[in-house]
Amino acid sequence: MTERPDPAALDLLLRRCVECGLCLPTCATWASTGNEVLSPRGRLVLMQDLLEPTGDGDPGALESFDRCIGCRACETACPSGVPFSLFEFGKELAAAARRKGAMPVDDPAVPSWLVGRLDRKPVLRALGALRPLAVGPRLRRLASSLPSAPGDDAELARLLDRLIGSRQEGAPRPADRDSATHAHGTGDVAIAFFTGCTGPSLMGATSRRLVDLLRHSGAAVRIPRGQDCCGALAGHTGRPQDREKLHARNGRAFAVQSKCDWIVVEAAGCGLELKGSGDFGPAAVLDATEALARLDLPALRPVPLKVAYHAACHLEHGQGVVGPPRELLRRIPALELVEPADPELCCGSGGVWSLEHPDLAADIGLRKAEALLGTGAQLVVTTNPGCLGQITSAVAALGAELPILPLSDLVWYAALG
């Protein structure tokens, strides 16, 4: 659990806030409600009450922190350097209170016992298989926000070929390349690949395509056995001991890859968790877009599409990775990259947050979907499965059609599709 600030340090940190309000327009819960209590500035005021000797159980303060998505956009916007760790501490207190049933909360979209098991791959696999059969509003909400991507390469190619209008001539196909050089990843960069929960459970084809792309870019890629959930969902649901166990388990699994240069992570939320855990020794933990931007990609054929990039909060605000995803997209010939209005606003996913606060999440998601539709884009790409599922659900709720794909799938199509 995040260390409890001592009163003197807290007073100093709180005094950094000059109440300028620059954080307000970057906060999705404030933008959705206009409620100062649900803003970063309001939460800092409540933090003082929360840390009083008798303040840990204050329902009002706990509920405000519980409704914080954890996107960290306020930390990026703050000119005074107020750290997100203050809000994270409040969120952890709220999660513990929620787990004990000591705090009134929104009617959750799915039963709490199920939310607490979403970091288990068999549960996700079962939910993915049952997606078409989901009944009842709670399970429908969960099913509609589960991420998905084309399940085989031909399906992905057909989707993008259709959007383009015809197959474009360009770079040679994989069969024309020297497979002895690239197919098995015999390059100088050694990568250990972190799969996470969602990849093998719901988006296995996307994970495979990413590994294939890394190998064709000259990297030697291994997938360590024994790895597990990154631990983020355990943290979100007030289970710090489970979070620490998962950190230790992954640390042991990746210890066998002690000679790897990079640990590459597909999902932005997992990347933030792993970069903060400190369990991986000297190897650099990189988001997949960081790795691809550093590697020598195969020649990319033209993809004449207008593509909107949704910046996942845990990548841009949490990890500070801003340039690499956009750089990759700009490398694709004929592609026009566009950004939505208010790009710093969260989509409302936040791991399991959207399932615990479905009404607020739905409103925030609709705001993001409208902004993306407003770009006139033919396709949206992102780097986090939670964002992908949330935005897909919101676009569908608006009755619109706008495909959303993992960014790596689009790069794979340009390079190898």
C-alpha cells in the first residue's frame, strides 16, 4: 500500500497547490459532473480531513477518492508538482473501505465478487466465451466493455482493406523476406514479453501479431513461463497483499530472463504497474510502442486512412510516454494522424473503475466517443485494452460505426499484413 504521508510532509505537499484550477479541465469526473468535490482541488481539501486521527472512515471523503479514476492527468497538468501519490493513498483507503462494506457506493455494474476475480485468466476466458450470451444489465455492461480485436490475421486484413477501399501495393509481404534473419528473432536485442491477463484471455491474436512484429524487427523474443497478472487490478480492488504476491511471482518468472535487454509490455495499464513495482532488475520495462519505435521495423506499405489516436492515460500521464505511439503512426506512409478534442481527458475505463461506477463511466465514455467521432477519423487506435473496450462500448451506445483497434495491430498490418 502507498505509504501514509506524515502530517508535516502532507502539509508541505498540500501547500504546493495554489488553487489555480489548471487541473480541473483535465479531470474527467469534474468535466462530467461539474462537482468540485470530484475534482483534484476538492480532493486535496478532503485529504486533510481523511488523515485526521478519526478521519479514515469519513464516507464523504472516501467516496470522492473512490470516484477518482486514477488517470493522473491532474499530475501532468499541475504546475506546482502536487504528486498523484496523495490521491493514490486516498483511493487505496477507499478501496479497503469498499471491500469491508464500510462505504456507500454506486450500484456496481457487476457483482463485487466477480470484480475481485477479473485478474484471473480463466475468469476472463470464460467471460469472453460467454460474451454473446450475456443477460441482465450488469453482465451486459461487463460484456460490452470487454476488449476484443480481430481473432485471426485474415479478419484484421479484411477490415483494414475494406476501410482503405482496396489492397494497396507497397512493401513486400513476409513471404518475400529473409525468414532466417527475422522470423525467429535472432537480432541483437533480447526481449522478455509480458502477456498480462487480457492478451492470452481475450486478445491472443493481437499479442501474437505483436510478438511476430517484434521478431521481424530483429529482436529475440521470449515469453517467460509462470508470469501472472501485473497486480494492478488487485490494487484497484483493495487487495494489497495479493498485489505484492503477484509482483513477486512475476519477478521470479522474469528472473530467468536475466540477460534480456528489455521487458516489453503490451497493455499501458500493466506497463505502469510493472514500472512501479521495481521487481525486474536491470532490464528496462518498455511499453510495446517504445520498443517498436527503437527497433528497425520492416518496410511499411501505405495505409491511406485518417486515424485518430486515443492516448491511454496510464501510458501518457502515468508512464510519460507521449512521442513513440505517434511516431509509429507517422512512419506509416499515406496515414493521416488526427487527435480528438480534449485529448488529456480519460475515457472512463480505469481498470475495474468503470464496472464499479457504471453511470459515471458511461457518461465519460460518451464524451470521449463524441470527441473521437468529431475528428472525422475512419479508425481509432489505442494502446490499452481497457480503453479499447470502453470506447467501443460508448461508440455503440451512440449508434455510430467507428472501428477501434490496438495500435500494434495497425502497425502489423502495414508491415506484415
